[in-house]
Amino acid sequence: MEDQHSSPELFLFLASTVHDMKNSISVLSGTLESLLAAEQARADIDAAQNAPAYLQMAQMLYQTKRLNDNLIQLLALYKEVGKPGYPFDVQPQLVAQVVEQVVDQEKILLASKGIRLETDFPLELIWTLDEDLVIGVLAHAINNAIRYTKDTIRLSAREVDAVLELRVEDNGEGYSQALIEAGSAAMNGMQAGVDFSTNSTGLGLYFSSEVAKMHKYRGQSGSIALANGGALGGGCFILRLP
């Protein structure tokens, strides 16, 4: 008898359910962003950030973005990111536009949390990459940095030794050694286990590492790393693309 738990129909049903959940959460996230933006426009931002209802909406937006990140990553991994059938679309992209799209996605959430986002990138640099996947990785890194930062996150891009280095840094206390090791494990093809102290499944790191490794050029593959220090002295998420 066929094991129903491994049937293609079950996996298709689960993927369809996840997709439906993602769409609903996206609607909720968009509604919250609209409400927060309207409140920011109507009232003094400092006064708004101290209002209980505003703070609750900001926390709801943060949590919905976390859920949306996870569901997008699950869907991509279900479709086997990096496998021949996956719609991996690398095109020459203006790096400045990629950064600006990430900023546009995150600006309302960051403003609602009172977090400043600094950017540093060359205006004319063009790189070949999958725009949607890279934006997803960077947006997830920023959403993660919100948990660690004091009040500032920095998104930067630069070319280093013929490699595009994209960094998301914060001015918090830095990553734990266990989390840094989880980043290394993800690059070695291992998904970290669930960390119940931080509610982390390791899914984001695994997804980001898979996206990085999909980018190849002249025998060199992309990579991710977690480190401490950087421009702001806190945690650093680093995405390198050849």
C-alpha cells in the first residue's frame, strides 16, 4: 500500500495551502502598512510611536512579515530552489535599484519601530543576479536584524575582488556563536535545528544559502556568512555573489 504521507498529492495540497496562506498574510501585511503609513502622515511620528494602538500594529506588521518570509521560503524550497526546473532568472541588474526596492519594502515597518535604515552603494554598479530571490534574502535579513538592533540597520553593496558583497548590519550586541555556526552549517548544506530560545527554525539561513549557491560564475558560487563587528559594531549578514 502506498504511504499516503509521501504521496505527490499530499505535497501538492500542502504547497497549495501554504500559497493560499501566503496570499492572505500578504493582504494583512499590506493593510497594516497602509494603516501605519496613514498614522505616520496624520500625526507626529514620535507621538505615534508612543501610542499603544500604533505599537501593537507595528508588532503585528513585524510578525506578519516574518510569517510571509517563512512561507515564501517554504514554497521556494518545495519547488526545489536550484534544481533544473526552478525558474531561476539571472539578469544584469542595477544594484542601486535592487537596494532601493528592498528599502521601499521595509521602510514602513522600520519607521514604525523607530529604526533608521542607512544605505551605502555605488550608483552605477551592474551585476547579474536573480532580482526577486536576492531581494527576498535581503528583506529577510533586515527583518531578522530588527530583532537584534538598538536603533540602526545598514544595507550596503560593494564589489570586492570581483564579487558583489551585500551586507545587512545592525548596532546591536551581535550574533551568538551558535547562530554564526548555524550560518556556516547552512552553507555546508545542513539546515539548523529549531532553537526554541529564539523561535528560530534555521529556514531563513538555509534558504539564503541555497539562493547564494545558485549564483555561479566561472566555477565560483555565491555564499552567505554571519559575523560580528562591521560598520555598526553589531551583527552582520553577508551575501556574496560572483
